[in-house]
Amino acid sequence: MLKIENLSVAVQGRQILHDINLHIKPGEVHVLFGPNGTGKSTLIGTIMGFERYEVLSGKIYFKGHDITEAPCYERARLGVGVMIQRPPTIRGLSLRHMIEICGATPQETEQMARWMGLADFLDRSVNEGFSGGELKRSELLQLMAQKPDLLLLDEPESGVDVENIALVGRAANYILHNEPCGGTGCDKPCCAHNLDCDTYNPLSSQRSGLIITHVGHILKYVPASHAHILYQGTLSCTSGDPLDVLSCISKTGYEKCVNGGCRRG
Ligand code: ADP
Ligand code: MG
Ligand code: MG
């Protein structure tokens, strides 16, 4: 799905990412950990093709296409979708119109907005005056309409309360697995969206994800298979169960986990 080879990136003339290699196969969800300012958002922004990120060297392939130089809208059309940390307000463009531009029919727009608790927001300007949780739900609603094959989430839990995190997690799962959103119950991902836990196979989807998280709450709802630590602009830990890696980080800090803890095979 996504293959990054020897990628180095600068922002405003300063190199932030050094020689990154990352391979996300269809159906895989990877988690990216790392301290503040280490370049996590830079990596996601570079995959999406935001212009402020300057690729110094290396390649990005998406579904086999070399997208290293492709403009952002082309990547979106190919199936890359992103939820950024601080989404902008778009005054004068209604959320409803935006969702329809993203690809939903009017009926789908109504239904998905209800799922996301945003039915009353459809005729407001995109993100105008939205609270932290509402912002994230609005972004996810747009992504639900876009149906990307690669879902990039930059700190989806930040500024979001516990109930909204459940909603955010279920919505991410809906995008990844096309499963109905909704339902409360046990903490297992299967139950979180009303599925039979015995037959639930999170890897049945061919869609992929890359999720940046500090706290890991989202992992309760979105099963992830791989974890990485981005430390000082270098991707250091290239495999491991995300929850093991997170507990290593919580116990001993990023540096020790990079140097030992989570490194395997
Ligand atoms: P993270 O997401 O891991 O917290 P970022 O990728 O946001 O880190 O930032 C990495 C580094 O790049 C930081 O030192 C940040 O200040 C710098 N940076 C990011 N965006 C810009 C920008 N537009 N102009 C200047 N520096 C930037
Ligand atoms: Mg940060
Ligand atoms: Mg960031």
C-alpha cells in the first residue's frame, strides 16, 4: 500500500527526517510513537504531500505509484486520507457541502453525520467554532465520505474526551473496515462495533492505516499490528506489538526503548 524508501525531509531549510524506511502492506495498521517535535506530523504531512515539506531525497510509493512529487489532491484521489492535528476553519463552506464534495450522497451525508453526532452541524461552516471533540469528528466524517485506502491519523485523541474517543475510534474502524459505526459494550474492538468476537478478523480489510498516538487510547478500538518509534527524526523501532511498545515507553522513556526495549528481529 505504502512504501517509503530512504526518505529525508526538510522544513524551512532545516532537515527534520533522516533516511526513513517504512512499508505498510494492505490491511495493516501501524502506530507511530515519538516525543514532541521529533517529526511525526512532518512524516504524515510528507506522505500527504503538503507543500511546506521538502523532500531532500528518497521515494514514496503508494499502490505502486511513485507519488514523491505528486500534488496533494492527486494523492487524495489515489486514496490517501489524512486527519491533521489542527484542522482549519473554512468559513462559507458548509459541512454538508464538504461531505458531498468528499464523495458522499446526500442520504449518506445525513446518515454518517448522525453516526458522528454531527447532524445539527451540517449547515454550519466547516469546523467553525467546533470544540476539540467536534473537530475530530468532523474530520472523520469527511474521511468517511472520502473512503481512503490509506488512513493517516495525527494524534486522533488529542483534546478529545473519553466518550468522543470511543466515537473517534469506531469511526476510524468504520473507515478501515467498512463496518457499521455505533454500539457500546465491552472494550474489545469487535464489541465496540457490535460484531461477533469469534469471527471478527480485523485484518480482513485491505485498507491500511498509520496512526500517531501518545496515549494509545485509540488502540482499544482500532487493532494495530505494527509499531514504530520516531526519535530525533529517525525511525528506530520497526516492529513490535503497539501496546508492548507503548508500555516500554511509559516505563523507561523513548530513548531506552529505541536502544533496546522494543527492538526485535
Ligand atoms: P511532531 O509531530 O513529532 O511533534 P513535527 O513534525 O510537528 O513534530 O515537527 C518537527 C520539527 O519541525 C519541530 O522542531 C517543528 O518545530 C518543526 N516544524 C514543523 N513545521 C514547521 C514549520 N512550518 N516551520 C518551521 N518549523 C517547523
Ligand atoms: Mg506533537
Ligand atoms: Mg505532531
